[in-house]
Amino acid sequence: MTLPIWNAASDETLLESAAKGSQRAFEALMDRYMRVVYSYIALRASAADAADILQETMLAVWQGISGFDKRSSLKTWLLAVARRKLCDFYRARQSARELSMSEAFPDSCGEKFDIDSGEDMATGITERLDAAAAIKSLDAGERELIYLIFEAGLTYAEVSEATGIPVGTIKSRMSALRARLRGLLGEDYNEL
């Protein structure tokens, strides 16, 4: 359990203390980012595998935190480490197969949905199911971009740092993805 003083500390303070070996500072820092890192990993792995990959990611972060050079945001760096651990995991399995849709995109899309009235609920559920079906029709790389930008909240530059894909390529892929999703979802979904 982290102490309240650590919970109120800035990321910078926690990074400095964790880099000097403070386990409590590291735990407080990871408490802030664990959900986004786990969600990212869960996009590409089963629940059981995601837990193992998360442990490997956190171990790598703990071992490498003193070398974090702050050229990117902490969240971007954590997601880049998670991405490398995902690649390591699948390389170790020597698995050349594509992930099934259920493995690559869990059913929990849109967990943050909040609705008040019954009519809104029916509309909301329909929209959520339509959006989930449209996103499931995308390949794993496209779902990864959608997650990093819309769920993890990374900028195109941060996505580029985490994935190694040039910013211009990300922009063109996102433009094509938006057009494709609009086509799948229809005119009622112009929020993309």
C-alpha cells in the first residue's frame, strides 16, 4: 500500500525517488498508469497472458526507470515498454498466427458509457454495439492505433515514439480509418 504522501506527489518527484530505488514511489507511479498499460496489453493478449505480460512490463520498467531520459512522456515510455514486452512474449511463443478477434479486442470496449434514461439506454447500447462491431472489423494494427489515440490519449507524435511508425503514416492511416468507420457506422456517427 502506498502512503498518501506518495499519492499526492508529482510524476517527476515519484520518478526521481523511484530511480533512486524507492519501491513506494514506484508503486505510487504505477498506480497512476497501471490501467492504461494493462488495457493496452489486453488489446493483444488473453486475460491470462495479459497479466503475465503486465508483470514483465512492470519488471522492465522497474529495472529501467533510472535510465528513463524524459525525451517522451512517462505514459508514452510505459506503453513503448509494454509494446516491446508484447512482441517478446509472442516471439518467445514462436507464434506466426494472427490473433483471433476475441483475443485481440476484448468485449469490454466502451466501459465508460454512462446513460440516464431508458430511451437513451437503448440508443446507447445500439451505438455501443455498432461501434464495437465496426472496430472489431479492423485489423490488429488499426485497433492498436485507435486505442493509443482515443483510449490512451496519446498524440500522434507520442504514438510514433511508442510504435516506431512515422507521424505522417499515422495521420494518413487515421484519416483512412475515420473514413472507413464512418462508412461502416453511417451518417449518425459523425463524431469520428
